[in-house]
Amino acid sequence: MLFAVALLKTADGSLRAVAPDLANCDLAGATEQELLPKLRLAIEGELTRLLLAGHALPDTRNGEPAQGFSPAGTFQGPARWLTIHINIGHLQALARHQAGR
């Protein structure tokens, strides 16, 4: 499953990464190298939470940016969009394992 991620530069020069299709996937950091692995973990955690709760996964538009996405805050320049691939089969297996406990 592909997720669109907005990478934004804040007014103070730090970075913010947001996966607009998922709650709780909005993180700040100093560098992309620090931020993107943390965002991947946040995305995987939120998807696992949805799977465990029996909720449907969001329609991610195959990694295309969300139309009309406008994050709160002041940013330097437009969002730079990246695509993160998440192995849903792995997360589904993890959720089945967790649910079996």
C-alpha cells in the first residue's frame, strides 16, 4: 500500500512530515534521515491499530497526494510529496498474531 507523505519546512527551519490519510502520523524532526523512519513506524502503528480494531484501512489513492491538503501552521514553501510503501500483508499477519493472544 502506498502512502503520500507531505514533507514541510517549518518557520524555525525544522521539518515536519505528515501522512494526511492517517491520524497520529504527523511528526517533527531536524532531518529527513531522522524523520522518515519515525513516520514509517507511526504509519505502521496506526494501520496495525486500525486492523486490530476491525476498522477499514483508508483509501490512499495509490500514493497520490490528498487534494486540498492544508496542514495547520506556517511553512517555508510548498509541501514536498514523497511516497512510502507499507507491506500491508505483514501488518495483517502481525494483527492476526496480536488478536490471537
